[in-house]
Amino acid sequence: MNKLPAIPAQRLPELLRRMPKAELHIHIEGSLEPELIFALAKRNGVAIPYASVEELRRAYAFTNLQSFLDIYYAGASVLITEQDFFDMAWAYLEKARADNVVRAEIFFDPQTHTARGVAMETVIAGLHRACVKAATDLGVSASLILCFLRHLSEEEAFETLEQALPWRDRFIGVGLDSSEVGHPPEKFARVFARCRELGLHLVAHAGEEGPPAYVWTALDLLKVERVDHGVQSSKDPQLMRRLAQDRIPLTVCPLSNLKLCVFPRLQDHNLRELLDAGLMATVNSDDPAYFGGYVNDNFLQTFEATGLSAQQAWTLANNSFEASFIGAGEKRKYRDRLDEVFAEFAE
Ligand code: HPA
Ligand code: ZN
């Protein structure tokens, strides 16, 4: 939209909810709500060391990324059957629909499951079935991105890739997640080069807790197309210029950053600084069941705390489409829908 219509300030929250958006940073295992953890534990006869949903939720008080990951991997241990993976993804996709997410690019962590004896086929089949159904039943376009766990070895990442290749057509790319500090992107340079040859899209978590140097090596050695989080980039002016010039998208997750103590308060988040520097920032939920909100909660709370404008809302939603791995025609279609919703909200 060349000139954005004036939007009354009091209508901004409703506009944030209503505007179509893409979610590009969502770990499907991080959408597993405590209620579903308990239901699946019961269905599968898996013991969990919490007496109730409330007790489990009370354990969600994190001090850093690792304190979260320990409980996140424990929660995922209730996932056993293809139906479990379907049910988890379907629950997320229904929430996405309610938040006017029209496109979701969904991370999954196969090593968390294959290490427990769950077959790769089981994981991918359940998640894929939910994605196919979302297109027809919800009007949500969804694709999968396979993440390698960076605390494990590159050799294990290669084995995981081999196990997944029979289902190459069921995921569009690969990512890199788990414990960042001490596991720099360069540890995975060879496996990412192989994935690049296979025509997979490449993304990686970098600069969540780790230094700007990790963002540089994600770009230059892994050759990623997007950086997940990337918020530490603001400590390096040269990196900020590079990200702006090359229009490298950052998939920012404000409530995650708050809950993992990357920023002390939401008011201190640097999303505005990233936008002001011309970076292609997007807003996402990361692990919504653990961090207190889905994507619209991230928009609403961040706008409330930092005073971002309707223009910035439009930019963030438009960036989410620009940064997604869909074709130019689809990007245009979603941008038109975005403009239509903004026009409805004009004074
Ligand atoms: N960072 C790293 N690994 C993760 C995250 C995250 O925010 N969420 C799930 N796995
Ligand atoms: Zn993440």
C-alpha cells in the first residue's frame, strides 16, 4: 500500500487481530499445551513427573533458553503415534486460523522423537496430514521445516537428513535450533551445504542468546535465507547494515525473548530499532504453549508495550509474506488481502 489510510488508535488492537499474516517461527512441539500433554500421556501410558496441568504450568518459569529446553523436551516425550503428531499440529493450526494466520512455516524437531524410538515416518506423516487438512478445511497454507538439534553432532544431523529424505516432498527446508551458545552455525556447515544441493530452503536460529558473530556465520557459512530471532544483531552496526542491504528476514519472537530473559521487559525489546534500521523483521510466537501466547498475543502485547503504529503493523504483516517461502503470486494475493483489511479500518 503506497499511502496507508489513517487508522484510529483505538482500533489498532482489532486491526492487529484481523490482519492476515504469515507465521514463520513456530516450533510445533512448542505448541503442545499442558492439557494435551496430559491427554496424550494418559492415551499412551507415559508417566510425567507433574501431578496436574496447573503444576506443570507453574514449572514454566524460565531463566534462559536452556531452562526452557529441558522442560520442552520432557513435554515432547508424550508424542508416540502418528495421531499424536496430527493432533498436536491440528490444535496449532486451528489457533493459527483464529489469529488470521493464512500461511504457516512450521518447525519440527525429529531428533527429539527418533532418539526415543519413534520412526521418522510417524512424525512426518502425522504433521503432514494436518498441513494438508489445514489447506482444505481451514484455508491455512502450511509447510514443514525440519530442524537439526545443534547440541548434537553434525554426523547425527546427516543421519537425520538421510532418514527424512524418503519424505523429501513433505518438508520445504531445514533449520537449526536448541542450545545456541557453544554450538555455532559453522558446526553444521557441511550438512547445510548438502541441504542446499538438495534444493531445500535454509534457516537457522542465530543471535537469540548467542553473539552477532553467530549471525554472520549463519549468513556466510550456512548461507541461510532467514535468521530466526537475530535480535542480538543490534549490537553490531556493520551486521545491521548487512541485514538491511541484503533484506535478510529476522523471525522475531517478542514473548519468547521476554520469557527467556533476553530482554528484561517487553518495553525494552528492540523490535522498533530493527524496523527503524530498515530490517525485514517479522513477529512470531516460537513456542506459544510455553511463552504465554500465540502470534496475535505477540502482536498485541508488543504493540501495547512499545507503542508501535498501524504503519508498522502493515510493514510487519507484509514482511511476513515477503519473507515466506511462497511464490510471488501468492505473496501478491496476501498483500492485497492485507490492504483490503487496512482499508476497512480507515477513519
Ligand atoms: N531457541 C532454540 N531452540 C528452540 C527454541 C528457541 O527459541 N524453541 C524451541 N527450540
Ligand atoms: Zn525458535
